[in-house]
Amino acid sequence: MIGRNTGLHDFTIRLVLERDRTVEFHGPADITSETSDAIVNAANSSLLGGGGVDGAIHEAGGPAILAECRQIVSRMGSLPAGQAVITSGGNLPAKYVIHTVGPVYRGGEQGEPEKLASCHRECIRLADEHGFESLSFPAISTGAYGYPVSEAAFIALCSTLASLEAAKSLRMIRFVLFDIATLRAYTRVVEKPGNLDLNSSYRIEKRSS
């Protein structure tokens, strides 16, 4: 069990679930500064770095992350959309990076929702298998891959909540969102009545201004 720095963090809004599980939403913020046990990289299938979150993580984490990604690609080839792999965090505050490939949005009728949901499920599965207690996500596929933020936020939250309910060690998930528009899209999903189809009780907490 890793359990680094899993106390209270800055957040704008959060869901507090049963068994002391939380899902937090924070932004505008830089995911490379997160001290969760692991952060999620919105990677491309080559795992060799790119723009946006991917480029920022490789730049901040240093060459060790890229070297491990190259080893993974040499063993298994390119990473399909919806799948995930894990490396060390290099120079990042987080000890590990879980790399996942989001779908390119092509209208939403070519399997994009299921692939995006799979990204979140697979990252949570890997984190839980490694005994992590905390994990931070960016807004996967909402940048250059063109996924509408409001749709992506709903899929991300639903798949995350379902996976977190089944997790054994994972206790806190954070969505670390780059700009205020993305943060608002995610918080609207949380606050809209009927959006959260949970088998257990929960409460919503907002940070006092």
C-alpha cells in the first residue's frame, strides 16, 4: 500500500462516498504538480510523448518515463485506445504515471464512449492492483482528440464511480482540470440531479470561498 499524501487537498467540489472514498474536482490546475500515488497521462498510442498533458508530463518527469515507455512499446507494440500501462514517475512528485490512450472523437458512434470509459476503468484497475490509495486524472480526449467536454465529463465520472466502488485499496480520485471551462463541465455533471446512478449513499461538498 503506497498511501502518499492522501489527506485533504485543494478542491472545488467533491463527492464523499461510503467507506471514506472521495472523488475530487480541482482546477484550473497542473497535473504534473500532483502528489497522488499516481497520475494519469493522456498519451498517444506510440507512448513517445506529444502535446498537451502528454508533453507536460514527459517534460516535467524527465527522460526516465520515456525510456520506460520505449521498453513497453518494444514488448507489446503501440497501445490501443482504452488500454493503460504504468511507468515510474521520474522526476514528478507522483511516484507513478499510468498512461492511457483516449479515443479520437468522430461523432460518438464509432465506439468512442466505451473506449473513453475503458480508459478510466483500466487506470483505476492498475492503480488498485498496485495498492495505490490516490490517483489523479486529466480530462482525457478533450484536447486535440476533440471529445466534447460535457459528454466526456459524464462518461469519465460514471465509469470512475463504478470502478471506485469495486476497488480494494484506492480511496481518493482527483480530476485535475486545466481550465475553468473544463472544471465547470465536470462540476455540472456532479451537481445535476439524477446524473449519479450509485448503489450507495454519497454527499457533495464544496470548498468554501
